[in-house]
Amino acid sequence: MLRSQFHFDLPQDLIAQHPAPDRDGARLLVVDARTGHWSHRTIRDLPELVPADSLCVPNDVRVRHARLFLRRAGGGAGEALLLRSLGQGRFEAMVKPGARLKPGASAAVVDPTSRAELARLDILETLPEGLRAVRVHAEHGLDWDEIDRIGRLPLPPYIEHLAEDEDETRYQTVFAAREGEAVAAPTAGLHFTPELIAALEARGCGWHPVRLHVGLGTFRPMTAERLEDHAMHEERFEIPEATAAVLEPVLRDRSRPVLCVGTTSLRTLEGAWDGRQLTREGATRLFITPGYRLRTADHLLTNFHLPESTLFVLISALLGLDLARAAYAEAVRERYRFFSYGDAMLVLNARRVAE
């Protein structure tokens, strides 16, 4: 299939720049993959929309302040997006301008407003996919805690403002763990409040987190025209023992429905499941495309995604391309808000391998 088949027209004013006033105040387009029918609800309706004994699987990763603003030697501006720690103050990073930030270069990490110097960054070597290995020299250590002190939240490029106080709260889920090195939020989880989680649990739903360290695999745009030519960037995942203990028997005998809260949770389960058990720690490059049949999830809660993105391709795999395009056209007509701070879609009865 071709990337251009996954294009749709999206008015720019539907791209949400700020979150809704309330986390659980988003609209919800409910689409049944089996029947092709849809309805318009709200996130607060979720407990009555999913089966009462569902196992909910969110991604509890924490988004790090991984965006560093740079002042290059000579005074020019630059940026580094730290993707993962390589240990001892070294990180895998995307840098720009790449032509100026080559191995041997050094730059100051600065506050984007005051331009005061906060740390130093050295470019060590070039890595595959145009990435760089960098070393950060900071005053109070060399780990993610120090990066959180000197960096900014890496809001997606379609959000046109730098991270503000509002984003510090609303671009993290309420259930985010202390650990993690994500550079983008698992956005379906942003809609949840403690009260909504409690309402699901009161209906008999379980809450069993996994962790995918969201990186380039999730948000890097496709450039190849053929889907099979797109290479997904590797992303690490972890599945806690407590989650695996509940999910494994259910996945083996399909005794309870599974609701993935977000595409990152879905890709984690699909990448970790071998038909008998879940890998506790690993990495995935899984690209879910039309023709793929899910082996783990029955339902998916997700936000609305970019045209020609790997995530819209994933939605098309669950619904079929025609229904996915029709549902997104309905969302545009009804002026749903798109992307990270936008509204949501609940895909019921996602296609399974046995069906």
C-alpha cells in the first residue's frame, strides 16, 4: 500500500493547541469495527461503553524534559531532543541543524527565554538514522533528573507554543510513573482522572499498566511512499510482573476483553506476546498495517492522528481503510479536536487473528 492512500484533508484550526478545560471533558467518537456504525459520546461515558469485565491496559511512562535549546559556537541556535540514555551522561539524540552539529562540535545548553547557559553538550558520534550520540555536562549530575531540570517538555511540533505551566501538568498522565524516558505523551491516557479510573474499576474493569518509552517509532513521519519501505525506530518496553500475571491467562483463553488505552499500549502487547506469554522487557519496531490481525486487544482508545502517519495506518488496520477514512471524515465534519490535546476515538471490536 502507498502512503498517499492514508491522506485526508484536515483543517488547521482543528489541531488542538491547548487541552480541554477538564481532562475527562473530551468528546469521544465510538466506532464499532464489526458493524461499521459510530456514535458521538464523551470520555466520561467510557465506563458504560466498554464491557464491564474489561482489562484496561494504559502506558504509564513519564515524559521527560528532553528538549534542549542550544547556542552553538559562533552564536547560532540549535536544538537537541534526547531520546534515550546511553549511560554516563551520554544520550541518543536528534539534533538540528545536523549539518552544524557533527562529531567534535560542542554547544551551550541555554534557557530559551533568558538565554542563560545551563549546561554543555558535546557531539560524540553519528548513529544510524541520522541520530547523534551526545554527552551532557551539567552541574547536578548526568541522569534524567538533571535533564528534567535544564530541559523543556518536548511538545509536538504542531503545538505552536513552548511548554508552559499548563503543559507541565496536562502533558503528563495522572498515573505516570516516576521512571521512564518518553519524548512524547501516551496521549489517550491524558483524558483519565482518578475518578474515571475509579468508575471503571467499580464496573469490574481492571487497570494493568505497561510501559513503552515513546520515541521516534511512534511519531517519526513516514517518508517512503510504500508502507513496506518505512523503517520503524526501535522503542523499549517493560511489562510489570503483576500486569503479566493477570493478562497472560486472559490472552491465552480470551476469557475477558482487553482495552488498550492508546496505540503505545497496543504496540507493546502485540510486540511482547508470543502466543503463550509476554516478554517482560524488550524492544519493538512493530508497524501495524492493513492486513495485520491483532492477537491481544479487543478494543482501543486513542486520539485522532496525523494524515499519512504510522498511527493513522494502525487505525486503518483495525477498522479497514474505508471505515477509517469515513470515521475521520465524520470527525472533521463534527469539528472534533485533533492530536495530542484533542478529542478521542473508541474502537470497539478491533479485528482479531481468529476472526
